[in-house]
Amino acid sequence: MKYQRRAKLSVLGSLLILFLASANLFSQSIVVDNLAEKMDLEIQKTMLEGKIPSVAVALVSGDKIVWTGAAGYSNLWARTPAVTSTVYLIGSTFKTMSMYALLQQMEQGKFKLDDRVNDYLEEFKIKGEDSANPVTFRHLLTHTSGLPEAYGAHLVWGTTVPPSLQDYLASSLKLPHPPMTKVIYSNMAYTLVAYLIEKFAGEPYAKYIQENIFNLLEMDDTAFMPRPDMEERLSIPYIIDKKTRHHVPTRRTKADVWPAGVVYGTVLNQANWLIANLNRGVFKEHRFISEATFQEVMTRQYDQFAGPIARGWLNETTGYGLTWWISERNGDKLFAHSGSVSGYTAFIAGNLDKKTGFVILTNGHRSHPHLYKLAIKALDLLE
């Protein structure tokens, strides 16, 4: 397969111009055949159908980013064109990074996947647990723990702030349902994962993630708290007004469960994370988890909970591996995860067998079905 280098600037088609008012599509890419032209068209259609103000997209093959593009306005009022360095909330796609960090502790002998989590908690316990049916680490990483979804919003410019991990968990960690009764998408479970990483590693969770995930992946534009230069590139979150059907900006929030996905980043950084997973836990010279652990991550854990997930991804084979959604399509294994915080939707998907992948960040609200369709089209174009 031959790769051709070029930089590309294209104006969105007339339909998208009516919707986004002269938004420009900027692409700096390594183009395979006519991949760029086809992606441009699919992105235009996705933005129009999903009423998405802006997107940043990256396609990966093997250990390289083979195409990037950005379209629309990151700030509709200021008419700021989105670019690949635009900063968005990456949402729950970040949960997959926390999972790696926790499994690094497992590989150091700190715990086993089927150990009872309460046995490792001292300052507080998971309340309401039946000792005959305990919450395990595997349950935390598959949303089968019975812990609630939770969020606990705080306005970024409000008068309240999230409590410490220990204080929040000590007051809130209680089971409304026994483990393994059903899948409950739990932000609280991943807040507990963050606390456990901190406890096992003997250092603050954010510091551990920075040094052992972000830095090694060269994710220099990803952060829990955006630097001033990242804030300068920060997209505005939008929702659709129910009466006018027009975009309106929405409030920025922090959350009690901030480790579950209140993280800011760029699509180029997300592409590096995708590369690490397509290459079985390796990015450049850094191996993040062992091959055996990686195989466990990419194995659907519970057949009884199989089926389309998170507003419709992908088919009846879909289910949780360890944090990643795992599916089969046309004989290939796919992994994926979305991220959604008010005014933002993110998505990342990879074909493990073909080593191709797609990642998108947007300031569109709850745009999941549209991003899923675009992901499949992009993966097919990469074949």
C-alpha cells in the first residue's frame, strides 16, 4: 500500500454551509488513495444529520496516524474554525486509560481481578454488600458491580467544588443492586478505581496518570485541568434548544466523579492512545500492560450481557471486555468506547485484526448514533 503526503483545504458543501454558515474543513493528512475526499463527504453528512457544531477526527493504521481532519466551528459566536489542536472534553473514553493504570498495579502483584474489593479498603467500605456475593475488581471494570451511575455536577464557575476522592467515596459508596444482576454504567465504580490506583501506587491518582499514561503516550495536550494555552484552544459545549432547534451554549461542569471522564484533550493525543491499543498495549518503546493482560482486556467477559451497548453500538456480539466494548464484525474483533459530558461527545474505535482505528471529538451533545455510523464507514474505508 502506497502512502501519498499532502495538505488539504476544502470548503464544506452547500448543505453544510446552510447549517454551519461557511464552516471550513481543514485536513493535514497522509492520504491513502481517495480516503480524504470520502472522509470529507462522510464528515459533512454526519455533522448535518447530527447537528454537530464541530469535529476533529483522526484515522490510524498500524502505529501511524494516516489522516486527520477538523470541520465546523469550535465557537459559533466567534466563528472559530475547529482544527486538530482544538481541545474538547474526551469524557468516558478516559476510563480505558484508568483501566490500564489499575491493571499495571495488578501486574505488580497488588491484587487479582476476582479479589473482593472491600478487602483492600480500610478508610471506608462498599456499603450494602453481601459477603457471599462481593464486588470484585472485574465487576468494577465491566459495570457489573451494582454501583450507581452517579455524577455530582458542580459548575466550573460556581461556588461548590468536588470533594476529595476519599470523602466522596466514604459518603456515597453504597450498592443499590447486588453485583452481576445487570449492567449499570457506573461512574462511581471508576472513581473507586482511581482511589485504588492511588492507594496501590502510593501517590496521587492524577500524578500517576500523568507520569505513567499521558507522558509515555506523548499526550501533551491532555489534562484534568487545562493549561492556559489549552484553554485558549478550548471548544464551547453546545446543546440544541428544544423550542428553536438552534445551538445554544451550555454550562461547563466539574463532577464528584471527575476521574470517570472529566478530562480535556485533543484528537491527536487520542490517536496515540488508539495506537497503543491497536498495537496490543505498546506505544513506541513503551509497553503498558503485558500481552496476557491485554488479551484479557480484549475478551468479552460476560456472555449473558451481550448485545448493542450505549445507545446502539454495535451488534448482538457486543459486550464489555475490561472497560472497552468488544464486538465481532465480519470476522474481526473491534473495540470501542464513547465519552459524553454535557455539550460534548467523543468516540474511539479500533479493528484489532486489521490494526486500523478511528477517533473523533466533538462539541455536539449526545451525538453517539451519528458518530457510530461514521466510525464504521471510516473503518471500512481503511481496509
